[in-house]
Amino acid sequence: MSFWRNIAGLAVRNLDEAECAECPAGLPGQDPAFSTAVTALGAKLAKADGRADAGEYLAFSEIFQAEPESEGNVRRLYQLARQTTRGFESYARRLAKRYRGCPQILEDVLDGLFFVATSDGAVTAEEMTYLQRVSELFGQSELTFRRIRATHLGADANDPYVILGVPHDAPDAELRAAWKAQLSEAHPDRARARGLPDEFIQVAEAKAAAINAAFDAAMRERRAQGLVGAA
């Protein structure tokens, strides 16, 4: 994923064009406000657990690639921003406002930040709190955040969406279809029809119960978040 092409002079020009209400034309990398905000968010994420090491900058520069001639300016801005986490919410809000009409770009940014957070082999509780707050400020739903988190860290074995085999932010209709398909496949009557012994029927009954419980749990979550019928 390469977001920017030309950010020469970024660290010294102090541009702030993030008040623009419309999604800017062209590549995000050609937008100084985007480049500034993403660099600051990546740097401040590295500081979220109280330390910021060289490996995190390498991960940041791998996923958010700058042109070779701009590397020095990016590094200087990164080093400056990583001194403290203070101000990260302001950068996230600016980015959300500027790219509110481009939700996929905001997802890509969060994806990149997760990549940075996992670069040292573990995501601390402080880093997870930081990432979740950025996601909230981007206007992303909790289910979108869980999908992105699961992409990088894997989902919990008891996650209802893992059991049903659908993305966390799948539309209601897709969720319901997956539930019905899995329930049909696991129905105990199928085991009986194949003449399987009681032990297999008991397994099928337990699986069907787990599928029903997963669907119920997913729908409860959606109702609690006011998402049922909105997808």
C-alpha cells in the first residue's frame, strides 16, 4: 500500500488544508494534509505504549511509502511527532473530516496503523486503545474495527462472526443467509438420515445450537448498536 508520491518539504512547510469539506481529487499522497496526519498518527501510535523504537518506523515506512527524495522530511516529521501521543485525536478528526466521503481510504489508514502496531510481534493494551479511538474518530462502526483487527490479529474462537463465517460488517441479509446455510448443513436430521450413530447426532445438535447462539449474539450486538436493517 503506497499512499503518497510527493511530500517534499512537508516537515517545514507546516501546511494545514484539512478544513476542506470535500474529498480531495487525486491520490491521497498528493495531499499535504493527508501526509501530515498519517505521519503524525503513525508516529504517535509508536509512542502509545510508552516507547518508540526504530523497528516501528521501518514498519511505518514500509506500509506508508514515501518517495526517496522525501524520505528525509518524512523521517524528521515522524521523529518530531513521536515525542508524545498528545494531539493524535486532532489529526484523526482532521483526516476524518477531509476524507469523510472516502471511507475506504480511512479503512486503509487504520489497516496501515495496525500493521505498524503488530510490527514488533505484539499489540499492547495502550496501542489497542489508541487504534480503537482512531477508528471511532474516523466514524467507523465497532464491527468494522473488529473486522480490521481480526485481519491482523485473528478473531476470537467464540466470535459469532467467525462461527458463521462472515465479515463483521456483512449486511444483515448476508448474515442471515450464512446462518440458514450452516444450520441446514449441521441439522441433526441430516445425521439421522445418513444413519449415523447417536454420538454423531449429539455432535450435530451441539453444532446447530452453537450456530443459533452465534446468530442470536450477532443480532443482539447489531440491535444494541442500532445497526439492524441499516446495512
